Amino acid sequence: MEQKQSRVETEQQVVRRSLRLVGIANVLTILLSLHFYWVPAGAHVHPVIWFLFIFIIGFVAFGCLPFRLSLFRDSRPVYPLWLAFILGVTPIPLAAAMLHHAAWLRGFSIS
């Protein structure tokens, strides 16, 4: 009985750690993408370094997923796991959506 409780506690710690990681990854993505909303109209933007940072953040966030998929069949509740899974795959699409929204809103071109 004692061993099962420690396993459940360990699984909960893993889920909390992954939620923190993907939460931080999404917040960093938003913070790195906000500067596009201050680009002047008609400017040409070539976001190579920005994309590199976003790619690294997305890779790290996606890296927590294979370790969490094994928990879906054993642990309860699964909502935190689904939230970690969804947030783990969103940094790159979120950044792309913010970039294109800022380009559409501010009127600059992406090259």
C-alpha cells in the first residue's frame, strides 16, 4: 500500500513539473512574440533569430510529451495530462499565429 502511494505521488510530481515546463514555454513564446506588435507599418521583417528561439522553446516543450504519454493509462485524473499535452504542442503554432496576426494588424511584410 505504501509503495502505491509513493508511485501516485511521483506521478503527480511528474505532471506538475510538465505543466510548469509547458506553461513557462508558452509564456516565453508570448513574451518573445509581443515585440512584433510594435513594428512600424510597411517594414520588412526577417525573424530568423526569433524563429530559432521559438523552435528551441517548442522543442523543449515537446520533449516532455513522450514521458507523459505513459501516464495516460495509469493515473487519475487525466485532465492535467491532457492540458500538459495540449500546451506542449502549442508554442510554435502560437508564435506563428501571433507573428501573422501582428503582420496583418500592423501592415508589415514577413520575408
